[in-house]
Amino acid sequence: MSAQNPSNVTVVTFATCGAPQDRGLDLRAEAFAMRYLALHLGHHFALYTPASLIAAGHGDLVRAYDDKYQLPMNAGYHTCGFGAWKPFIILDTLRRSPPGHTVFYLDCNMSKYPAYREKLEAVDALLACSTMLGPFRVFRHASHSGQLAKHYSSEAQLREIGGNSEFCRNFPLLAAHNIIAVNSLEAQELTGAWLDLCRDERLLLPPQDGEHDPDFQWFCAEQSVLNQLIARRVESGQLPWNYPGLAIGRGFAPALSENSHVAYLAQSGIPTHLAALERPATSISWRPVTGSWSDWQALHGLTVQSSGSGAVEMTDAPKLDFHIWRLTDPILAGRPLMLNLRASPLPGCNTCLIVMQINGTVVAATDPAGNAIVNNAASLETCLMANGEIEISATFFNLDGSLSLGLGQPYGYYEGSGTAQYVLHGITIAVEEDEPPALPSAAI
């Protein structure tokens, strides 16, 4: 890397140049725009083309296939190797980089997807919000589970990479237009495994009639290869059960994902620790945490003001942001926590009340009707009272010395409307007792 550029990030992409250089689209203008933006933001930039790969002896990765393999949703992809080059250029850039350097791959066609510019401009924020994913980061296509791997894969991929398991078939769709790899043995090994699979034409060519799932929609070539590779590694315990658990979108709209697909892991014997207890274990002794509303700090887009009688009103901001209220206390760090609160949705309330961890994980989200929309707690109980108040009780392991309440739809990052959403009437917090005696209870 250049000594003149201290950035620890290289933005890398691939561009076809059109005739007479190759049979792809002429993406030179898009490549220049990406290069200009990357350098303007202070990052390194690396561009690969079919000609450069052929000159380096890797022409097999950009092979032009017969037009009978043309994809309806990506008409020119068969003319440049069905994306087999993608893991190679990521791996090649990793190998040319120092340990810990970040390779930020992004598809080049910004004229087709203008939101890519937004993602490129948010590189630092994207890196920060995805740290928990480890050295190889690929994101969910969407935060819901409506789009599944089997809808975009061939039977060859589902059987030979995914082992034909229900978990791998029903794994959420991943989006390979953006890959982040932090240079390490782990990132190079996974990228190399992806490349090896992409060199196998049987796993890269689009399926013919009858060679796909009955719910098949269209084929995504190298993306589907990666989808099955990741799903298989999750199923085998090589990656966390909820990996990746984060959707970003074409631009930068981070959202934690629901994980209903992990129900299939029970068939594979992989522990997920998702089974909720009906009530907190009676063997746990709890110690109340004392304090007041003044100990909490409104962050990002949230406004909090007194509503009388010891209650507070939460209002979101008319912008795309997090809308959270945070309590910081070392006593909360790295231990089980029990939270009880009462809240009333205000007229026009159109968002959820959430409990959030420092890493962005939403422990619980409850809608204005008192329904639990997100539950990542060990125990979560919600109830809509006759007076319109919602009572929430959650027990979970808290990661650090802070706790966040806030607003979400259902996750914390969304575009608010400047609306007063909830009144919080009271909250009690207790941590697992390290040693007796218990302290007197104190409500905030």
C-alpha cells in the first residue's frame, strides 16, 4: 500500500470495458466514478478487468459462455465468467495487503444501482456497524426471511455445497454485491474456498428445467455458491448460528435481521440457545440497580422530556438515525440482567419500543399493541393492560456496561417523523446477585 495514503481500506471492484476489449457492458465511467469517490474519501482503490485477469493468467475466471446460458435478470453475466472472478479479486487484494488491512469489495455498476454511491460514502460507518461479523462479512439481502437461498440456487449447489439440508435450502438470501474482508488467515481461507467452488462449472452454470427447487425464481451464480458455503459453515458450527444477522441494502440502511430459519438447526443438532424460558430461572438471585431518569442519556435522533408524575416522553427525530436512550453503569457489564418497564403508546404511535445491546442487537421489540415483534432474550413477557399501558419484562445477558431503550421499526435504525411515540412510566433493573445479601428494591 502507498506510504502516502495511511488508509487501512482498499476499495476493489471489477469492470468490463465493452467491445472490442470484451463482450460485457462498458463500465469504464462507473469504474472511474468509484475510483474518484474512494480516493476522495482517503481510501486505496484497485480495479480488475477481464483484460487484466487474462494477462495475469486467469482467463478461465472471465470466460465468455454461450448465449444459451444468458440470465434473464443479469443479461451480460455469462459473457464474463458468471462472477467466478469475484472471490479471486478479493483474495488477490488480501494477499497484496498487510495483516489487518480491510478489502471493501463493491459491484461497479453505479448507474444501474445509484445506491452503491451511498454505500461507498458510508464505508467507515459500514465497517463500524459490522465489526461483530468477524474478518469475512457478507450481508443479508433483507432483514426478513421472505427471500431464501433455494429461490436463487441450482440443485447442484443445494446438494453438493449445502448437503441438501433443509437449513441450507431455507437459509436467507445473501447479497454478494458488497463483501468486506479483513486480511487474516480466516478471511483468506473462506475466500479461497469460495473461489475453489466457483472454478467448478457444474456449480456455476444456471440450472436447466427441473434442476432447481420448485420455488426457484432466478439464478445468482457466484452469489448462490457463497450463500450455500456460508449456510453450510453455520450449520456445521464453523460460523455463529445467527451469522450474518445484518442486512444493509443496496445503499446504507443497516437493519438487524430476524432469524426464523434457525429453527432448522434443531434437525442438525446445532445449539442455538434460542429456547426462551417461560420465566427467569428461580435459582438466580437478583440485585436491584438504583438510579433515576437523569442517569440516562438521549443519543442520536431521540428527544426525551418530562411528562409529569415521574414519567418521560420519547420523541423520534425526522431523520434516518438511531433513536435510543442509554444508561451507562459498570455494574451492568457482562452479566445477566432483568428489566421491567411500563410504557404507554401515544396517539399516532407508529413504531416499536426496543431494548438494545451495545453491538446493535435488539434484545426485544414490542409494538404499540403490546406484541413482542423481536425476541432475542432468554425470557420476554409483554402485556397490554386495560389502561392502555404496556408492561414488558425481559431477562437477558447484557454485554457491556450500558443498556439502551429506544424506538425502532422494529430495529433501532430508521427514519423518524418527529413524532412523540411513547411515555415511559417506570423501570426497574436488576443484575444477577454475585453474593448475598440482596439490597432493598428501588424503582426508577
